[in-house]
Amino acid sequence: MRVSACMGLALSALMACSCRGAAPEQFAPLPDENVWRLADHRQDIIRQSCPNGPDDGFELSFLLSAEPVSLGEPDAVAKAFPGMDFLGGWTLSASPSSFGGLSGLKVMTSGNLLAISDGGAFVEIGFDQDALAPTERADLAFLRDESGEILTGKLAADAEGLELSGDIALVSFERHHRVIAFARDICGSNARAVPVAEIPDAPPSLGSSIRNNSGAEALSMQSGRLMIGLESVIDQLGPVAVVDAGGEVQFAARPWLDGEGLPLVGLDALDGTLFSLHRAYNPLTGNSILVSETADDGTMRVLGRLSKPLTVDNFEGIAVVDRPDGERRLFIIADDNFSDRQQTLLFAFRLRPRGS
């Protein structure tokens, strides 16, 4: 999506124009029986998404250039990232004009990275986790609607958040705020959209309206609960909702995230820990990025802060994976907005244990 004009406390006047409302005074977790769970809907999703059965369909395969890039001077990097170590970074580029706009990110069981493009496409990035390097191959498949037609137009195709669970991919959208599911591993690019949750422009539990370009940017499942994060700032917090059993979004069902006043743009969860990516843009100073983790007990740890003079762009996707040797690896990816003035950056980090 286009970078936000919100810059936290430093630009509170701008935020007041776009981020009205107040965080709930109290949060009430949904009972287990009132939570939307993928396991309860998996077979229906597969049946509706793949009415013609298994069939991979057509995917665009192409070579991907991955040029190594430095994050910055070692001392500056160490100071900026107290909770993780920089492992490597790459500038990604490819000849197809449909490559770009990458937002949501997850690590596949193969080790490859799956991203969602706000041009309305899945993009699989080949990645060798052992060699810690892109394989310079990528595949792109356009998203389809409920009737099997390719999603077109910004209103319908502005995909932003991504979650993977087995053979199902869940995708969140801005503008037409919603979450839909695809049985991607069953019928590939032929997978049709299956509605999961419609997000009103003014959800009752939010107490505020959602602007077109500040909607369901982040998506993840934690302990089986589907969470949606808005690219908005209310009371200096990033709003997070839980989807209930009826497909409604409940913004008072869990605490919101402290992003130091930066809008929430990415989520991932692992073993009860929630990882979040926050980003804001200022025309004078560029992008400001915050990466944090929130434990089950609600304690938050800042993993890193990224801004100039370090290498930075419009980072929007975050993914975390545990390696067989016990290393916990974190990736972030930047949305270039299909602009020659921006880059698709991919950074990899190794998380440090708490207290280290």
C-alpha cells in the first residue's frame, strides 16, 4: 500500500486527522466456543475454493535477481537491533511488471517465502534456508474471486496481510476490508476466494471508522485465533481484532499493540509469541520501522528500530520460523509500490533469547 503519513508523536497533528477514536478501556477475551477456527471450516473452504478438485492451474515462473545489500555500519546496526542479529539482506528484482508491491509474508514448510502482492497475487520466492540465500527463482499466481475470475482493480485486489495454515492461505485486504481464504495447496492458482470475515468501515467494537488505505494490513493466527491488525494508530496503539465464530471482527477481544506511535503493518505468531512490524513515512526523514515481540503475558520487547542512515524502505511483511538447530529466524520484506524510486528489500535476522 502507499506509505502512511503518520509519524507517531512527532507528527501528532497529522495523526489526529486520520486516527480518531479511543482504545477500549477493558478487553474481554472471546470464549473458545465463540472464536472462528480454521479447523471448523477447512473442508468447506477446500470444497468451495477448489470445486473442480486438485489442479495447479497456471503460474508465472521467472528468474529473480537477488543482489546482496548492506544494512549499515556494524556499530549502528548493533545499536538499532538490540533483540536480533542481522544475517543478510537482498534487493529483489525481476523482469515481469507484475512483480512488486509485496506486503504479507510467511515462511512455507519448504523453506521458500510466500508473499502477497497488493496487485492481487501470491508470489513464492525461492529461498534456501540452509544456505541463507534466495534461489533466484520465483512464481506468481493471481488471486481469483468466488466465481473463479481474476481479481482486478485496487478496490477488489488490494491484498495486504497473509497467513498460512497447512493447505489454506488466508489473505486480508484494504479498501474493501475483508479476509478471504484460498485452498492454495489443493488447486494452486485456480483456488477461488472463500469469504471468512467482512470488516465494516466503522466496526462497532472499534469506535472509529477505517480509512480506505488504513485497513486490514496485518494478519496472523495465534493459538488458533485469527487476528487482524489495522494500519491505524489510536491512543498510540495499533488496533488488533479477533474474528468471532460468526465472522465478525471484535476489537475489544485482546489488547492492542504498542508500536511507539507507528502504524501496524505486519503480524506473525510462533509458540504464543506475537511478532509485529510497525512502519511510518515522513517525506523529510523517510521510513521509520519498529519490530517487536509480545509474549503471552503481554510483555513487549523491542527487537529493532530501523531508519536512515541505515538501509531502509517501505517494510510491510514479517515472518518468523524456527530452525532445526533451535535458531529463531525473522524476515521482513519491503513493498516497493511498483515504483522505480523504491526497492523490494528482503532482510533476515536471528533472534536473541530474552535476557541475552
